[in-house]
Amino acid sequence: MEIRGTVIAIGETQQVTEKFKKRDLVIEYAENPTYPEYIKLEFHQDKCEKANELREGDDITVDFNLKGKPYTNREGVTTYYNSLVVWKFNINQTSAGSMKEANLANDSDDLGDSLPF
């Protein structure tokens, strides 16, 4: 599955168990800008470090898997949990971070020999 949105928040890595860690990512999904949705996705295991490449305000496209699990408590009541697990993302060229980097790179008054004529 794929979704495009703006990075709102990037959580810290959480060591859930000795062998499992995760990191939250919240994006604003504005298919209808009047009513934006805030979607929480998760990075798991070694992919947690990839979130360091993101900045709040980045416009990104995220590829993720939809996961679901049942949990039965001591009283025998079953609850179902869903998670959206990121496996790949791309920072789109229109993101605030990329635009800022592009502006900083072209901020020089010295054009030197780079003119096209």
C-alpha cells in the first residue's frame, strides 16, 4: 500500500522487548484539505534508523504493509490490533526540507562559469 503526506511527528525508537523495537511516524494525509487525516505508521527493527532521514514538514510517499493481530486477555476478551508498517519511503522534491536544501545550494552570488551561455 502507498500513501503520500506531510511529516508531522517522528517518535523516538522504543525497545518494546529484548528482540523487538519500533518507531512511530505521523503524517498528515490531506486527500480532502478541509478534513486532513493524521495517520500513524511504524518503523520496525533495523528500519527505525531510516527515520533519521526525515524532518517535520517533509512531503513524503510511504510504502507500507497493513498488519493485524488478535489479543485475548485473561478474561477471554479478544481485541484486534492493526499497525501500518513502513518498508520504504521517498522524500518528494516538493518537500519543505528539499526546497530548503535547494535554496541553500543556490544561495551564492558568485555564479562563476556555471552560466549556460
